[in-house]
Amino acid sequence: MLVDVAACGVCHTDLHVMKDEVAFPTPAVLGHEVSGVVREVGEGITHVAPGDRVACSFIMPCGTCRHCEKGLEDLCETFFQQNRLAGHLYDGTTRYSRDGEDVAMYSMGGHARSCVVPGRAVFPLPGEVPLHDAAILGCSLFTGFGAVRGVADVQPGENVAVVATGGVGLSIIHLARAAGAQRVIAVDIDDEKLALAAELGATDVINSATQDAADEVRRLLGHGVDVAFEALGSVATVSLAVDLLDDGGRAVLAGIAPAGQTLDVEIAKLVRRKLRILGSFGAPASTTMPEVIRLAAEGTIDLERLITDRFTFEETAEAYRKLNGREIRGRGLVVVRPELR
């Protein structure tokens, strides 16, 4: 379907592509965290109609590959082969071009005034959810929900640490508290980000630039955490997440690392303490997007507080300059069409 873009989130994954840290065809239109209004629908689309307000998931599952048939839409082979490797939609084509040459699409290519999105990645919004703010549901909160509920399965009363409190990290903090975590410990090197983490549900904060995070966690709890989330994607932060675990703990890696970075962990500790290291990439769109939309509609998710920086469409490049310079406290948002509601 054709969607007029109201807003598109500013994500580190796009920044990785810009910096050639993640392989993707170029030239490309980036932006994969979109809300907007449906302008036209293709054949067979019945769940939304022109004029509907929608949010889009960055994972665009085909629904028919071997993984999608098992409900593992976050592992959709068609999405990875056609989009992440080739910059195309399901049919092997892109909807963008320049001077007669194809321009690749990163997910739906949402840093544009309009974009084409497969129907399985588009979800109607209730009136209670602000249209522009809803953009961050499709990646930041979608990814956070997949990590907290899908992979870690955080239980009431568990203790959690979140390493790196950017947009995804803050979403994980917010959702871990909603899941009933007893203590949620935010770890970062930026005091302003840690202050925002506390506002969004962190019970404790640790500046790992000035404190030994593992020692501080054990001082606070008397032991490590049940679950440690890593939301940046670096060797140092992944190693730290593993170090924060209690015996039998789960380290959930949700940050995308630059190509070539590898995990460095002490094998004996992993074996003897029965530690688990789990990867988390997005979530199944068909079940997760309705749930995060519901949480936003009922006010469990505070979209306005999670979005700390707003930019006009003409300021998109400036938004990524600030993201690269760690100047965005929470989630950045490019407001493409302010007139849409």
C-alpha cells in the first residue's frame, strides 16, 4: 500500500548503514520507523483503507516462507533476502529511482514524503495514539517488546539491567517495568541519558564511566541480575552485559553491531554458571505490533517522554549528525508531514 508519511524515527541502524558499518546496497532511502496515513491500497488489502492512520513495523514479513509459517516472522527469509541483502520489496523491485537508476529501500524507505509498504507490516492506529509519536512503535518499542517479552520473557519480581540507554534501551526499561521487573538498573556513560532512564522506570542508574558497573550491581542486589539487556552493539557493552549476570542469568543482545565484531566471553564462566546469551532482532510483527499499539493507547507506554528530539523533514541530516554525536537523549523523530493527524 502507499502511505503518506507523517513521521519517521531516527535509528542507530540507519546510522550504521550511513557509516558503512552494516552492508546494504547504495544509493538507498533509509528510515524504517514510520507512521502515516494510507493513500492507496493494493489488491487483497482489507485490514486498512485509504484515509486510515497507521504505524508500520520495520520487519516486513512475507507470511509464506518456512519461518513465517511457524510464526517466526522476525526471521522471515524473504525479508532478509530481498530487503536486507538487496534493498527490494517482496517482488524483487524497489519503488524508488533517481535519474532512471534504482535506489534501494531500507525496509520501506521511510525518510520520504510517501512510501510503499507490504500489507503485513501496516497496522491501524486507534484515535488515542498520536499519529506522529506512533512512528517509534515500529522499531524502538517493537524491538524492546521483542527483547523483553519474546526473548527474555521477563517475569514479575525479576531483576534486570539495561546496558546503553538510547532509544531502544529506554524502551526496554519502560517495558521491563511494565512486565513487573522488581529492579531495573540502567547502565550508561551519559548522566543525562541516565536521568531520563530514571524518569522512564529505572529504579537504579550506574554511570559505567565513573563506576565499576558489575561491582555496583552486586552492591545493590548482593548478586548479579536475572536478565541483562545490551542495546548498543559493541564488544565492550556485550561483555559488560554478561558480567552483570547472576548464576543462571540471561544476556539478551538487541543492539546491532558493526560488521566483523565478535563476542569475547570466558567459556568456563558461561558453562559453570549456566549463563545464556540470546539474540533478539525485532519481533513477530503480526502479534507484537497490535500489542505495543494497545499499550500506547492505554497509556502504559509514554511515547511523548520517550521522544526527546523532534526534527523537520529538512533537518533529517542534522538529526543523524546529532545521533552520531550522542546528542539525542532518547528517541529522535523526523516529522515529515506536520499537517497529518
